[in-house]
Amino acid sequence: MSKLWYQQSASKWEEALPLGNGSLGAMVFGDVSDERLQVNEESMWYGGRVDRNNPDARKNLPKIRELIFQGEIKKAEKLIKLAMSGCPGSMHPYQTLGDIYLQFEDVDGYTDYHRELDLEKAVYRQSFMCKETRYEREIFISKPAGIMVMHFTAKGNGKLNFTAALSRERFFDGVKKAGTRGICLYGNLGKGGFDFSMMLMADSRDGKIEVIGEHLLVSDASDVTLYFCGDTSYHVPSSMLEPSISERIQKSVEKSLETLLSEHVEDYRSFYGRVDFSLGDLSGYDSIPTDRRIMDAMEKPADIGLSKLYFDYGRYLLISCSREGGLPATLQGIWNQDMLPPWDSKYTININAEMNYWPAESCNLSECHMPLFELIKKIVPNGRKTARLMYGCGGFMCHHNTDIHGDSATQDHWIPGSYWVMGAAWLCTHQWMHYQYTLDQDFLKESFPIMREAAQFFLDFLVEHDGYLVTCPSVSPENTFILPSGEMGANIYGVTMDNQILRDLFTQCIEAAEILGVDDELTEQIKAAREKLIPTKIGKHGAIMEWPEDYEEWELGHRHISHLYGLHPSGQITVDGTPELAAAARVTLERRLSAGGGHTGWSRAWITNHYARLWDGEKAYESIEKLFASSTYLNLFDKHPPFQIDGNFGITAAISEMLVQSSMERIHLLPALPAAWSTGHIKGIRVRNGGEADIYWKDGVLHKCTVRSDKGMVMDLKYGEVSVPFKWNPGEERSFVWDVEKGTFQ
């Protein structure tokens, strides 16, 4: 069984264990006497929508461009900061919902403590002995019921005696009784913001339940169930908020605990159970507490079981924080304890939000991708206004952050990162990714106009320079270059990442138009613009050039590797298709790492994906080991530091990339299998062109594979140097055995 487990409670938030159903989240600390469950709800964003577009951007854009093309970078950046920053400079933050505090009596001197997070069922369990009584706690957050269920039992002569309270650090209106067995905390999220409410109710077969003041009291019980729900007026009208929460709880109370649990597990397993990753018998590793395994990995090579556990955990987290019909995963998924969290726990779209969804398609969680597409739709009308008012362009665009309202204006006043115009373009490549994996033409028809609007912005925004069409101003997130004069800057024109993203977006618009039978002037304009983008170049160090000129970089070990977007997540750079660029990409990584790069969890995850795309299993696995050694908290959360969830999802995606890579033309089996994973299988992994694969290997060599096709496909099956074309009819499954002696598929 895949699980995280510990022999003591969490001493801090980063050791607590996460639960979630997409919209409701909780971090469970597991304290025996003073338990804390820190809770979140997806729509707890402070304040309302604010139009932050800078009215002076458009008229100053020509001067900014003139200064940049003249090499007057400092002067340009001074004007950029004034004319292109948002007004005000920041969006509103995502906030914690609050806390549930439980104070238990008569549990001193406990022994045999155990807590675990069961990834197979999405259930938290805790147990301990005290005075010949076994106390057990089981907690889960149900998507079907829309609530969190906490079931406590005392098996022996001891009883459950505890008080429960709801709390929020600040900014709430009050706490009140909810009937005779519940309490409710309520408030609002500022002017123009949502109203919120959370409710806790108790039920017991044999104990006494009462409410005194703001506390819920349970006494002399052997079996107690607590029901918790929180929500905001983002989902339901304010007048219906508390009745809606109460109704969800009441419906759950009327069901048996067994029914609630089985419905929850069935729903969760319908996603989680699609993929099975095995690295052989790992029982010896699984018998060691998870925190000890991580601490051991800081001193010596990580056990291979951590790779499997981390992969399973990543899929668990995505299911738990991003469900269809809800909001996307933020920088922290759905788990945030702060009123003002790091980077506001927003959607940072110059890498982090995209990385959150890298595993969605390949790891058979396509539905979990849908909230991101709904967010893109929110951005469109705001992005149209930003495009028109700030840049005088058609189409729509977004800078490097957005929020629950789809804000598209510039975030912060930060020269190396804020004035980046590629956010919408990169997000739209995820629409194409979803189509490639699903072949869902209805989805493509709906997404196509959005993709083209993103492209339209750049047809208007790009300017001619030295025979190319370039973005200007342009920044390579979030790095700084050094001019030959010694002057440093971050904003320039036509950086490599911009060109690579646009090459993807333009190509995807062209291919989508062909699929949908659209042949018009806009498509021809996109084709023409694509041909005038600066190509990816190799610089004097043999590495991929990050900027249009071969500038030195101020921070060689920078955490962003933006100029390798073309290697991953794009497929513009490949080992066998563009070998010179692939070799230069390797040099780029070596230079970054030699100077201390990969020091944040998400950066290390991106590097792992890069090495997977270079078909270098040993380097990819080395990066995974380093993530465990320096960028992983004891609850397996990714350490930026502080916590950001993107590294969890990035490594999950990288593991899938190490085992199978696909394009619309081929399926590459075990392209980056490390020696440490000598024997294993992965079943249910998705491939492009609407396919699914089961892959088995032994002693480092492919043994067999089975490939299923949803709608029919013609694909090359590649392993090592061998590539063989095969055809699948719609719904067909074909199995292949690798003949080691003949070196081909049988």
C-alpha cells in the first residue's frame, strides 16, 4: 500500500498531512491532546475584481522600445517601472479559511502512536494507546458529499472527552451556534469580496453533545463523528451560504459512515486507480517511517521506494486540489495557512501554474486539467482590455500572474519578472496539449478561438528588428544579463523563451485550423509571423542563448531555465531531431548546475524533466535524489523554500517522462530509465494521439508493453534505436514483447 506514515505528530505545518476534495482542503497535525486541522476553501480570495491596467503604458510604449533598441536599458527599465506597472501594483491574495482546534482530555501518557495518509483511499488515520484503551481517528474529505468527515473512536474503558472550536486569525465577523450540535464561524473577504462561512457539527451514538459559547463539547463517548464544511458566496448566493452548508452536513449525517467512506473512496479511486506504478517489492522501504526515509536521503542515496511514493503522492495531490468544476491549483495547491501567503498563493504563470499541470494528461488525470481551462476563459475579457489599453493591440494577453478573477495586468514592480507578456500564450499551449492527449474535437472547437486571440495579440505586438519579428519589451523570467558595457538589465527584446512559446502557439493555431477546416487570412498571418521569429541559437559557451545577443548572465546558477522551454515542455529540441540544439541544452544545464542551479524544488523538477527529454536517465534520477536531499519537507511537500506545490507535480511529470514520451507520431518506451529502477511497470499511462500504455521492464530492459487506442492511430513504437510503425483501430488494444536477441518487437 502506498502511504506516508509517522510515529509522532507534526511539529510544524510542513509536517502535517494534506487532505482535499478539490474545493475543500485540510492539513492534519495529528496531535493527541491539542489537535489542529488547518482548513482551506478554494475561493477564499480577499477583495473583489480591480481594474489595474496602467493608463500610461500605451503612450510610453514607443519610447520604451526606442530606448531598448538603442541599448539604453536602465533608462528603459526606469520608464517601464513607471508606465507599465499595475495600478495598484498587486492583486489580492488567496487566504486561509481558518482552523479547527480540538482539545482532548485524559490522553496523557499515550504509547504506540501512529499516523498515516493512505494514498490508495485518500484517508488520514491515527491511533495510539492510553490506559488500555485504543484511540483511533479517521479523517477524509469527500467530493460526493462536499464535506470533511472526522471519525473518532475509543476502544476500551476510556472515553472521548473533548472541546472543538473554529478559529480564524483575523478578519471574520463572528461565531454562533448551529443548532444544538454545531458551531459556525462566518465573515467576509473585504469590500467587493465574497462572504464565507464554515460549520462544524457533531454526532455520537453514546456520548453527550452540547454547545457552550463558541465551543462544541463532546463527553463520555466511545464513537464520535464530526462533520465540517466551508464555502463562500463565489459558489452560492450569500443568503444561501449557511443553508447550503447546513444541508450538505445534514445529508451526510443521515447516511452511515460506511456509506460516506465508500462513496468517497469510489470517487477518488475512479481517478487514482487509473495508473499503477511499481518498482518491485518495496515492503522493506515502506516499513520505515516516511520522515526517517527523507532524513536518510539527506545523508545517503535515497531509497527507490521514495520515487514511487513521490509519484503516487503527486497524483494524489492533483486529484485533491484540482477537480473539474472548481478552481485551479494555486502556488500551494489548496493548502495555505496564511492570511498573506508567499507570493499571495496566486497563479504564477511564468512557470509555476503550468508545471502544476504537466502531469495531468500523461498521468491519466485529464479532468483535473479542466479548472485551468476555465481560468483561461476568465482571463480572456480582462486580457482583451489589457491588450487594448496598455499595448494598443487586439486579441488578449496576460502578464506573469493571475487570480480568481482572471486578472491580466502587471503584478508587482519587479524588473526581472513583472513586465513579461507571454502568460496567456503559454497557458493556451495547455489547451493544445489536452487535445493531443484526448483528440476531443469539441474541446478544440471551443479552445480554438481563444488560442487565436492569444496569437492575434502578438501579431499586433511584435515589431520588426534586424529582419525578425520580436517581442519588445521582453524578459527571460526572472534572469538578468550583463551588457558588453558592464551594465546589467533584464528587459530587452526577442528573448529565446518568447520565440519558443510563440513558435508553439503559432504552430498549434495553424494545425488546429487545419483540423477544423479553417482557412482564412488570420491563419496566413500567423504562418507568416512564425517564419520571422528568431530561431533558437547556440552561444559562445556552446549553450542555448537566453537573449537575442550572447550576453553573459549575472546569476549563472539561476533557478529559471526559461531558454530551455523548447526542450521541455515544448518538443522543439529533441535528441534525434535537433541533435546540435540538444547538445547545447545539455551544456546549458551543466553550466547552471555547476554554479549552484536547481536549488529550489520546482527548478530541480524542471531540470529533471529536461534530462528526461535528453534521454539521460542517470542525470534525471540524480536530480530526483537531490530533490529528496535538499528540497523536500518531511511530509513530502516540495520545498522552494517556502512550500510551493509545483515541484511535487513537476517530479511526478518527470517520472512519467522517464518511462514514456510521446508525440503525435511516436511512442518512446523507457527513454530515460535509470539503473536504480531496474525492474518495474507502469500501467495506465497516457500517450498523445488518444492512447494509453502499460509498460513492463526487467533488469533494466523492456519486457513487454500493451498499447490501447481510443479513436485509432498510426504511431511508431520506439525503444532504444529501434522504431517500428504500427496501426491501431478505434478501441483496439495491441500487446508487444521485446525480443532481446533479435532486438525488435514481437
